[in-house]
Amino acid sequence: MPNRRQFAAGLTALVSLAAFPAFAQGGGQGGGQGNAGGSALRGVAGTYELRGLNFDGTEYYGQARLEQQGATVRVFWRVGRETYTGEGRIDGRVLTVDWGAEDPIVYVLMPDGELHGTWADGRALEKLSPN
């Protein structure tokens, strides 16, 4: 896994690229359906292995399940014995999830189906890899 600085730099670049419509409409999972913004709606439903880096530098591992209905996505995380839930919206390649914390988790959907995210106002990182 890349270190926090490398991951954050890559995520920043990806979020910047996702803002461009041509990038947001190409490749990836799902697609075919349109949303009100005109960009292709990505399919992200499924189970994922997760790997993350807390803002204090410690790593964590677990599983996540995503359920999708249109642009709305419900997320269920299991990390050790802890479980978390959240709900958000996908817009192009960006999935923003409110999970009850002060800041949302913001994921970018990668062409290979992984979701690379940041939380705790960008101080923590998470990667979801599809099973």
C-alpha cells in the first residue's frame, strides 16, 4: 500500500480529473443509465475488501458491502468487531457518503472498480477492492 502522502497525492489528482466530463464518462463498472447531470451513472453495488489508514497512521482492514438504487448508495462497513453504516450519492466517478461523522467519506471510482477514498477531512484514507 502506498504511504499516506503518495495516496493523498494520487487521490487529489483523481478528484481533479473526475471534475472533467470526458473523464467522468469513460470506462469503469456499470454505466448505461444516465443521471440528471448527464454523466453516466456508475454501478458500485457489491462486496469489497477494505484497507485503510487512520489519521494517526495506523492501518485497518475489513469488508464493505454497497447497495445501490439509482444514484443513492448505502454502505455497510465491518472493521474488526465494529460496524458502520452510511448513505450517499454517486455523481460520475465520485461517491460522497455521510456516515454520521463531521466529514463525509469521499471515494473516487477507479477504472478497475476499486474505490479510493478519504475521510476525516482528508487526514485518513481508505481503499475498497471488489471481491
